[in-house]
Amino acid sequence: MAGSNIFYAQSGGVTAVINASACGVIETARETPKMGKVFVGKNGILGALNEELIDTSLEPKRNISGLRHTPSGAFGSCRFKLKSPEENPREYQRILEVFKAHGIGYFFYNGGGDSQDTANKVAAYSTRMGYPVQCIGIPKTVDNDLPFTDTCPGFGSVAKYVAISTLEAGLDVASMAASSTKVFVLEVMGRHAGWIAAASALAATQKSDPPHLVILPEVPFDQTRFLKRVAATVAREDYCVIVASEGAQTADGRFLAESGGVDAFGHAQLGGVAPMLVDLIKNQLGFKCHWAVSDYLQRAARHVASKVDVDQAYAVGASAVRLAASGKSGVMVTLERSQGRGYRWRTGSVALSKVANVEKKMPKKFITRDGWGITEAGLAYLRPLVRGEDYPPYDQGIPRYVRLKNNLCPKKLPPFEGK
Amino acid sequence: MAGSNIFYAQSGGVTAVINASACGVIETARETPKMGKVFVGKNGILGALNEELIDTSLEPKRNISGLRHTPSGAFGSCRFKLKSPEENPREYQRILEVFKAHGIGYFFYNGGGDSQDTANKVAAYSTRMGYPVQCIGIPKTVDNDLPFTDTCPGFGSVAKYVAISTLEAGLDVASMAASSTKVFVLEVMGRHAGWIAAASALAATQKSDPPHLVILPEVPFDQTRFLKRVAATVAREDYCVIVASEGAQTADGRFLAESGGVDAFGHAQLGGVAPMLVDLIKNQLGFKCHWAVSDYLQRAARHVASKVDVDQAYAVGASAVRLAASGKSGVMVTLERSQGRGYRWRTGSVALSKVANVEKKMPKKFITRDGWGITEAGLAYLRPLVRGEDYPPYDQGIPRYVRLKNNLCPKKLPPFEGK
């Protein structure tokens, strides 16, 4: 029988609400009699390998509740993907040793597709080794590309940020277009799926409102059609606002702006679609252009988080604890949207084996036939996800985000030599 | 004797709160018995030349009050500078004809240095021509570079946006630095003065907090010193957050953004201080970097406006009406900071002749000796300007900004042929 302590880790790119999930885990575990302490990996799963376990029982209650309104990863996250136990058994062995040494019987991994895959492997490995750890995946990704869940915590807040930024910058361009900038390009995240760019469409309340073109990775970019559409939009509206996914690509799968570098997962590092498009428009159409790249600002923007997103992020954390307490393992918490009028949601779960490394693209029915816009079905899906405001507390005009003590447990094992 | 109607125009780059000034003008004029209608130039001063006058008396009260929370220029602004009456008398002649035709005796020009200059020239010209129009300048510029006023409406909200963005993106980078991005560069506005970049320093509550380097146009950029400082910061903090003014320049006055670098594919660098600095750091130090350019997002960000800024923007508009009603002309409304403990402010005024085309740079005492930071004196100046939140109303998760009817007055004159 494994121990009663929990190991929780954040994985991959952080979000405005991933700490709300941590808050849900820790607060719910504190109220659940059979649960012991919640240990959190310093810098995600690296904390398990390095035996750097943050002991949240040493953190005052107000710090834990402050996580709900604090963006990014308060314990550190990492880009580090475990290989399979067949390829590198020493990492799994080490994690299990650390879990045993600290009485850990529950592993909650808060991340995207790669992390769900890892959680699944740890579950299987630990069972094989006769120390069955209950592994629960907690969804998180601004990219909204996890399957079997209606949405992913983190996405709703980015969606809100991008929609509001598009609305506000659109008003700016509109008010100056008579004598100044005609075209504005906003570049947003989304390597493989256009969910974030699509959310910009929530800015429009009339057909003529920005964004006038949304460039999605799902729709091959055609330069001639693009320039024609921009010219037509400026002719009609006197200005044109474009929102482009960083993952925008041509029909042959070439990213519009490949920086050449790769990240730790071997994914191409992107950035620079906006200046590339502006260069094209300036040279071919001669309009005065401006561009913005919001990069980390969009996924860290807790100051304008979606209340629905914050609530859901908390709920998936809390649900992981409840599922574990009821004996579940090898599942990811999901969000389910109720059928019928109005928007209602609840948590559910799905087997990790089904989730691992499946990517959810935007359905075709969410993209207008011309490929530059979002359909009413798409908007109906997106709208409730940005609902509600959940402002952080402010001090002297600046949000008061919590700073944890992050005390580490004393180490019990020799250093890990296997990396 | 000139008429009792007001002509109000917005000029140059718009801000998150310039409409709050319009709101102050219109609401106060409606309450001031001697004032007639408020006409607003469609697209700024172009509206006077083209006799396109928006009749705000046709706008419902709730639309006018909604201007207080609506960013950018609700009537259109423009980049158009009148020449002097000696160089181009036809423009002044035309403006005066339009003013006469519509019973306009007051001209409120809401803009930066150029606009104050124009207001001054219109005042002098109209007096010379025997139809003395009372001209009042209303300060506006995100650049905070107008003299004789403690601050410029529009700046406080950009300052707040930049400080919060730096805080939030800084938390993001900090939480991933162990295995991912080490350096983040945020490019902000400020061609000649570093006020906006300086405001990012409000993000820090401890010495080790971001921003670690602020790059100001006032301090010549030295590549060797810069790289050394970035390397030292990463060595000490494990990450480095840099906020750079778009106007950053070398000792010989060359803008960094124009330094002609090439990207990974050998394409000419498309402009932007942030990508240029990131290129430099990647090539010379090898750190993984990310960058953001907030461009119009920063000056349109009404969703996170400073309450002090909104209040001041309204007050300078209201004050212009009161000054005019009391017979004043040829002055710009100013903001005065009271001496002593705590932050108190009130409106004042200064002769337009003094203001015109004088640029207020950051005082040396606001910049740390090493040139990369802001002193306590600078922070003490900046802090109160971002104070307070003034959230717009939301509908379904998106701010409900007002959309005016903008009905034009019937024209009384033949078209202007003088442009």
C-alpha cells in the first residue's frame, strides 16, 4: 500500500490560472481526511527527479488561497518530457524511490498532452513495480487542444485577453485610419490549433467589426487570396485588423515565421508572423501598418482572467483529489458542457490512455467557408468560456500576487545521477 | 463677438482615456449656461477643414457618459499638423469660416505638443482676423512629454498596463527558467522619452524582481555593457526580464530598431527593438529568449486603466470648459501635484506659447547611475499615477464600449479646396 501524501507538479507552459488548479488541489486535500501532505515538485517533474519537494503544509492558508488569483507557476514548471520506461527506466525508478521515501501515494500531473502521457506511464510503471501510485491528470493548456474535455483551463483567460485586445486595438486603428495606420496585425499563440486566434472573433458585435481576418493554422495560407482580402477590407472599412496564429502555415506545411530554433520537446520555436505579414502588406499594398506580438503577456494576463476559466481551473484541481480519494487512477479530469439552453458545466474524467498525445484541432464547422473567420457555431462554443471577471486584489495600482515561501522537504535519498 | 458653440477635436495618437476628456468637455458644457452646443471634429482637425462637425447634442446622455470608459478616439483622430498661418493661411482661413458659420466661439484641442502649438496659432490668428476664438489646449499623450503639467492624461493607464504586463510576464519567465526561456524582452512605446519603459519598474517589489533592465532613449545603448549585464543577471537570478523603449538608440543617435539585422533565414530584420535585442542575446549569449511588442495594445488598454488617469482625463476636459467660461484663452490645462505627504492633485493652466513644441524628457535624477533602472525619486513620481482601478462594464465577458451615432451637422459652406 502506497502512502497518503500527494505529489503535484505543474508541467509545460504556464497559464494565468494554473495556480488556481494548485489551489484546488491543496485546499481540497487539506479538507480530505485520508489525504496526507501535498508536496509540489520544484520546477515540475524535475522536483521529483531531484528530490526537491515543496512542502505546502508549511505554507500559511492565505498564501494557498492567494494562488487562486496568482498567474504563472508559483512552484516552477518545466519543459521536460520523460522518455518511456523502456527507453529510460532510471527516471521512473527514481521517481518511484522518491515517492516511496516521502510516503507519496498520489501523483497529480497538471499539464498538456505530454504530461497526460507521462502520468499514464507512471501509473502503469508503479503498478508493475508493486507500489501502485494513483495517477490523475489535471488538464492545462492555453492551446485548448486536449481531447475529451470541453475546454482546457488556461484557454478561457487567453481567449478573453485576445478578444479584448483585438477590440481595444481595433478601436485605436479605426479612430486613426483616415490619416494614419490602415492595417494592424496581432500575433497570438497557437502552434497547431487556431483556438486562441479564433477567440479574437468574440471582439466583434457587428459584421464590419474587427477582426476582419483570422489566420488559423488549420487553413493553408494563400498569399494572393490574403492580399486581395486585405485590400478589399481597407476599401470597404477604411482599415483592416488581422489576428494571426503563430502557427500559420502554407499548404506545404511551412510555418510563415520559423525562427530556426527548437524547444526541449523538439518543437520548432515560433515567433514573427506579424512582422512578416506586415512586410508583405507594406510591400505589396503600400498601406501603413502596425503590429503587436503579445507572447507571454497573453497567457500570464491574470488581471483580465475569465471567471469561468478560474472556476474551472480550481474545480479540476479539486476534482483530482476527490477522484483519487475515491480510488480512481489512470484518468484525466475533464470539463463537460451540459446540453440544452444556457451554459452549465461540471467535471468528469477520461482514461489517460485515451488522451495521451491526441491533439484536438478546431472542427471545420467552426471556420467560415472562406477560411478567414469563425462561424456562429464556433462563437457559441467560445462565448461562455470568457464569461465573468475575477479581478485580483490590487495594492497601489498593481495586482498583489502571492509569493510563496516554497520550503523544501529535507532530502532522504542520495542525488539522482541518472539524468 | 464669436458664437457660444464649442469645437472640440482629438489629435494624434489616441489613448485609453482621451474619450474621458471628451466626456468631461461635453458633460460640463451641457451644465454651463453660457455654452452652446459641442461640435466635435470628425477625424480631429480634419473635421474643421472638411466641415464635418459631429453634433453631440444629438447623442443620448448615456452615450456621452459611456465615453468615460471607452478607449481610443470615438470621433476619430488624425495625424495632421497645420503649417503656420504665414506658410498656409488658407487652412486657418477655412477653420475660421467654419467656426463662424456654426457659431463657434471656443476651440478645445486635445492632443500633444503639436496640437498645443496649433491651438496657440488659431488663437492668435482668430484675434488678428477680428473673430477672437477662445482656444484652450487639453493635454493628452501616452508619451508624458508635455512640459508644465505634472503628467499627461493617457500616460498613467499605459504605465499601469506596462507595469502589470511586466509583472505578469516576469512571473511566467521565472516559473519556466530552470528548463526553458531565460530572457524576455518587452518592447514598449516612447520614441524620444523613456517614461513608458520607466513605468515598468513599478512591477518590482524586491530588488531581484523584474524588470532587470530598462532601456531608455535617454541613455545611449552600449552593446558590450548590455550583454555583460544580461549575462550577470541570468547568472544571479536564473532569468532576465528587459523592458525596452522603441526609441532606444546608440550614442550616435541611431535607433536600435533600424540597425539592419537579419533573421535566422537571412531575411532583413523587420523592425522592432525587441526582436533585435533577442537576436543579439541569442547569438552572443546563447540563451533561449522570448519577446513581445505591445504596440497599440498598451495605449488602448482601457480594461486595465488607472483610475487616477481616468479622473484626470475627465478633469482636464471639464476644466477647459470652465476656463473658457471664465474668459480664458491661449492656455493649456495642466495637472498640478500638491507638495507634501500623500498624493493630491488639481488642475491648473499655462500659456500655450510656453508649451508649444517643448519636450519633457525624464529628469536625470529618475534614472539610476548605471542607466538600467529607475531611482526611488522616479518611482515616487510614477507610483500615484497608476493608482486605482476603473473597470469598464462588461457584457458576456467582453467590455461594453460605447458606439456613438456621430451625426454630422448639415454643411453650410462649399467644400474646402485648399488642402
